[in-house]
Amino acid sequence: CMEVHVEMIGEGRRTVTVAEPATYADVIRACGHSPQVVTAIVDGHPRPADTPLETDQLRLLRLIKGG
């Protein structure tokens, strides 16, 4: 297992645990979100959800917000 430190942009920080090998989608789901509406940002760049996880610190950005 791997601990990942996540900042949900505009919503706070949390740490989640995912089984290795993991993808960014696994982290997004562990945070309770869908990869269809949230994207992972690493070093200022978006990462495809199906990409293998390369870091233990990332930011998540909600692409769709309710009004």
C-alpha cells in the first residue's frame, strides 16, 4: 500500500491509501470522486487518470461544479 497526500483544490487536504501498483484514477476514487469529473495535477500539469501513479503528493481539480 502507498499513502498519497492529496490537495483537493478549493476543498482542503487529505491523505489516502491505495494499493500498489496504482493509477491516478485509483487516488481519485479513494478520495470519493469520479475520474470523469476530477483530474490529477502534478507539478502544474494534468495527468491522465489511467497513468501509473508517480508521486505521493498531488492536487485534484474538480472539472464540473454544481451551481
